[in-house]
Amino acid sequence: MAKKEIKPSHTDQHIIPKCYLKAWNDNTLINKDSGKAYNQPQVWAYNKITGKEEQLSAKTNFTQEDFYTIEGEEGERDLTIEHALDKVEVKFDWIRDNKLFKHEQLDPEEHFQICLFIATMNNRTISRINHLGDMLKPIQEKLKGYEEFAKTATVKELKKMSNISRKSDSEAISIEELDEVIDKPLENIMVPMVDHLAVELTKLKMVVFHTKEDFGFITSDNPCVWKSKEAQMRHPIFSSPGLNDDTINIILPISPTHCILLNKQIEGYIDIDTNPESIDQINTLIYEHAENCIISNQKGIKFT
């Protein structure tokens, strides 16, 4: 019998952290093999495309092999980003369980750690990282076009082209450097973007909505949602919500009973049960922004 191949440590890396998903654990489920509750959190996942609903382990699902691993010059596995994400997740997990669930005020460092977690959740999904690289591809194509043009251009045409850009040589980026950024968006784009975004998020007000509903808030495989009324009224080209919008709302459910809202108007812990429709509104946004999968703590949730 062939031996089962043993994967290197930290090969299966969570796109959606297990510590985050554990809040949606359905603790009523019984393992048929042992007759006892499962050792690992079990959630219910609803596929938007197929309409199929299934029970999934938060530990063994929502992962991709070596997604955050950086390959070194000699092929070695650099787990710097994976380990950094682990530290952010551990701090979030503790603050959520010991402060947010108990409706206690956060100190400045705890507030920053929550904002850092939101920044990572906003930028760590597969589609987001692919998008980061895609944003620079038009520049890449334009630079390569200039390069091809320069091969046959006259001296006069080259002089004219050089006057298009007023940047100094020290500020300019070569095609090779841009190729490197696009080929490796994790370390070249995601990491600095997360660091910058976390600081900017601390400038917003933080609301934590809470409910006594058993079902309450859902989450998804793309759980951080940005919404702005201003953005909706702009031309489609400029309709992406931004931090400069007065009506910016950044939403992240952190459990079926709690949901964080970063905004510019209100702050504090707010009982959302006084306005039950708000839960449906938030869940609708989560559903609409999900890539494929909606996650809940109960079976039989229907979406239309």
C-alpha cells in the first residue's frame, strides 16, 4: 500500500480564518461515528450558484494550498504572511470573545487590532488578491506598448514621448519591476495595502450591532462589505465606495449575534433588535457580495 503523502506544515491556508468561522458553529450537530459533538466547529454553507446547502468543517474547508506562501529564490517556502495573519487572527479572537461579546470598551491598541483584522479580511480573499494584480495590468500594457514603439521610433518621436512623463528617473518604475509587482501581488500589494488601510480605518467610528436572535447575522466567503450612498449616485466608473465618502459603511459580521460597522456618524454598542429589519438589510448585503458561499449556524436557510 502506498504511503500517504505528508504535506509540509501550514500548507492548507485559510482564506476565511477558522477562528472567525467558529462563531457560526452549529453546536447541535452530532458526529454519527462517535455519537458526540464534533471536536471542530461545523457550519452550514449555502452555495449561491448551485443552491446546495451542506455541513462543512471550519478547519478543513475555506482553504487553499500555499495561498499566502511566498516562494524564495531557491524554491523555499516563506511563511511570513501566513504567520502574520495567524497573529492578527489570535488577537481578534481574544478581543471578540473577551471584549466585543461582553460589550466592553476597547483600548486604542485593541481598537487598532480590530481594524487590522477588518483590513486583512477585506484584502485576503482570492478574488481580491487577483483584483490587486489586475488593477496594474493596464499600466503594464501601456508601458510595453511604449517599449515596442521605442524600437522603431525616430529620435524626434522618442524625445516627444519622453516629455509625456515628468517623473524623475528615481520615481519611475521599470517594466521588469511592474511585472514583479503584478506577478507577486501578495507581498508587493496586499501587505502594504493592509497596513495602510488599518490605520485609515481607525479614523472611522465603530458600531457593534448585537441581537438575541439565534440565527441573526450570516457571513460569507467575502464577508467584508463596503457600501456608500454617495458612491451609488456617481457615474459607474467612479461608483466604488471610498473612505472619503461621508456615507461610507464598512460591514463585517463577527458572529450570528454581533456585527461591526465602521462609519462616520455613530458609534458604540447598539441593540439591533429594536429595528429587526436592519438584520435583514445587512444579511442581504452579505448575500449580494458573497462570491459563491453564504455561511450560517443553522440548516434550512433559504435565499431568493
